[in-house]
Amino acid sequence: LFSAVELAPRDPILGLNEQFNADPNPAKVNLGVGVYFDDAGKLPLLACVKAAEQQLTDAAKPRGYLPIDGIAAYDKAVQGLVFGSFADGQAALAAGRVATVQALGGTGGLKVGADFLKKLNPGAKVLISDPSWENHRALFTNAGFPVETYAYYDAANRGLNFAGMLADLQAAAAGTIVVLHACCHNPTGYDITPSQWDEVIAVLKARGLVPFLDMAYQGFGDGIAEDGAVIRQFLAAGVESFFVATSFSKSFSLYGERVGALSVVCASKDEAARVLSQLKITIRTNYSNPPTHGAQVVATVLDTPALRAQWEDELAGMRVRIKQMRQLLADKLVAAGVKQDFSFITRQRGMFSYSGLNKAQMERLRSEFGVYGVDSGRICVAALNTRNIDGVVAAIAKVV
Ligand code: LMR
């Protein structure tokens, strides 16, 4: 049966973890996968999460099946976070225009949305940014879509090709699904400005494109409200229908709980009810219904004022530390005598820096120095700390 099965390549991001774990080099540093580590190099268990888990343990309940679309209080908390802090969002929620389902991480939200869209509009094409998170292409391809790109990164100028982005969107056929990074673009770390978003939104609207926002890093750029502001812009511009995938993997440091969501903004309450019924079929036929723990933790934190304040503080702490590491990395590269200008690292946002290093340099970083980043040149700044940064800088200085 399996004699013709080909060996698939390793996943470009998660496959690096396997390689990293097998590397005996005691000085190895994992800057591959997008995971935040604290200054001691430890994966944090947030105090707000620990407190919520304690509350849940103290009032431990049996675990029945969840509803197909997840815990109602969790879906409501997600809606509050994504849409609830501004008037247009509150109006959309009050009008019942938003269908939200609990999903297995942000990836799960993307997949449920992709499967639903494939049934809805089987002939559509998907556009992702050039470059984008490696799994965007793979996920939408596996959902059956042809996947192409819109211009985004300008390698020569270490910035954005905004004119190219607009031109590509303008040329897209009506109904094309456009995957957009709500904040902290993965992998480049370059976001478009609010006024550029207005221009993008105007084109999406005029061309009848289907926006699918991936919001995996809310709170890692400038703040929770600031990073989520693009949602307000979509609603304020009168975009009737769009998708938002949410992830709490990073912002709650709950990677292994697979806790995320998909929200679909619809034109009316009636439409939202019909969309929700279809999302539920997608979920039921994939994994039946979601797991309990992570969503309960997130809902408890978001709905308990003291825990929510604690979460916002802890998230701010992660954001500030990443920014410090960006500055330190740029400064130390200069101090190490690297002539190439790396000051762009401090202008990028979120967990990643698109370093500009090529595949051969990234391979050399891995094989000679035990410094693991993605072949595209992406490094996870959130995994740098005051102990490992000198080794990383010395290694980069050697390969450039
Ligand atoms: C990443 O880009 O490293 C993260 O989003 C983790 C993943 O699933 O790839």
C-alpha cells in the first residue's frame, strides 16, 4: 500500500526544532520557531495563567464534549478582545454580525476558514504576501486553492514595496482571498502604517476581494489595542465581510494548548447564523469539537478584571523585552565590527527579524555555530537573551 509514498520534506519551521533537539552542541540557540523565551531562556508560564489554572483546579469539573463551536464564554471573550474596544466593533457585535468559533490555535482558525471558503467559492484564488509565514501557502494549498503572492517586502531597500502591494491587489479578480497579517508581519517584521491600511482596505473593497486577517501576535507590536486597530479600520470603512484568525499561543504563552479562534464578520445577523452553521460542519467533520483547558484558561483571564490586568502587564513585559533585544542585537553587531547596516532590526516589530541573511549563511549559522534560524533568514528575536546574544552576534559576524 505504501510502497509509492514519498518521504516528505521536514517542515521549514517546526522541522528545525527536531534538528535543534538532536544537535549535541551545548552552545546551541533556537531562533527558529516563533516562541517567546524569558531572559533566563525559559518558556514562561504566565502568572495570570497559573492563577486561572488554580481557580479551575479548585473548582474542577468533569469534562464533557464542548459545543462544536467551543465554549460560549470563550468565543464571547475573543469577540470582546478583537471587536469590543471600539464603537464600530461593538455595533457589529450588538447587531449579531460576527460568527466566532473556538479553533485549534490560529492555524486551526485559518484552516476552518479555508475549508469553509473552498466550499463557498471553489474557483477562488488565494493571495499571500511575498514572503509570508511558510504555513500560509501550505495550508491554503492543502485546502485546494491555487496560492499566489502579492508584493510586500523590498529586499533591496530593507522595507516594504507598498506600491507593488497595491498594484497586485488592484489586479486581483473579484472573490480572490487575500491573507493579511494584522500586525507583526511574519516573517519580515515590517507592518504597513494605518494610512496605508486605509489604502489597502479601499482596494479590497473596490475590487470585491475577501480579506482574511491572521492576527497571531496581537500585543507584541505596540500594544493590544494598537495592534488590533486594523479591525476597527475594516469596520469603519464599511467592509461587510471578512475573516479574522486569532491565536493565543504567543500572547498567553499557551503554545501547546492550541487555543485560537476564527471570527467571520458578516453583513447581517441572519448571514452570521448561516455562516456559523457551516463553520460547525467544517469543525465537526475535522475534529468534532475543540478541547477544554486552554480556552477555559483564556476565558477566565479575559473575564476576570484582576487577571486581565495582570495579563496585559505580562504581555507588555514580553513586548518590552523583545524591543530591548532588538536594540541590543543591532548595537552588538556594530560593536563586533560588522560593517553591514543592521539598524533595520530595531524598526521591525513583533517576534521576528528578517535578517537579510541568505540560505547558505543560515545553514552555516546552524552547522558551525548551533544558531538555528529559518532558511529564509528569519530569526526569532524573542528567543534572544543576555546570555546567548553574544554567541549569536559572534556567529552572525562570522557569516556575513
Ligand atoms: C512561527 O512562525 O514560527 C510560529 O507561528 C510557529 C509555527 O507554527 O510555525
